Amino acid sequence: MFYFYILQCADNKRYYGYTSNLKQRLSEHQEGKNRATRSRRPLKLVYYEECDTKTAAIKRERQFKQGRTRKSTIDKLIDEFPAGHLSEFQ
């Protein structure tokens, strides 16, 4: 199982990523072990998707990073994501 995820950063920008271990990866982000988010802490997990393969997770991440997904669509995904699902990784 792989995950595509979105973090809301302290600078009001979003970080998009993928991983096979979401809980561990979030911990690494929060501890400053990721150069891209180190100076943008605190971070908040706002959305994630489970993907069957690494390839699917990478493809989903690229869709968001390359601007193929409209901001309004991303906002709607985040707004409608059940908060209870996020708590297991926080």
C-alpha cells in the first residue's frame, strides 16, 4: 500500500508527496528531516489517498504538482475529506 498526501504548511502553501509509510513520513516532516518542508513547519496533514502501487501514488502526486488539478478541486477534496481519517496519522 502506498499513499499520496497533502500537507498544509505554515507559509499557507501546500506540499504534495507519496510514501509507503504515511505515519513515519509525517514524523520525518515534523522533525525537520525533509529539506523541502523543514523551514515551513508546523505542518498539518489535510488529505491523503491510498494507492495500490507506487506507480499510482507517483502519478497522483505529479497530477497535483504539475498543475493538472485545479486549485478549486484541491480545496474541495480537502474540505470534504473526513477529519476522522486524518487523526490516525496525526
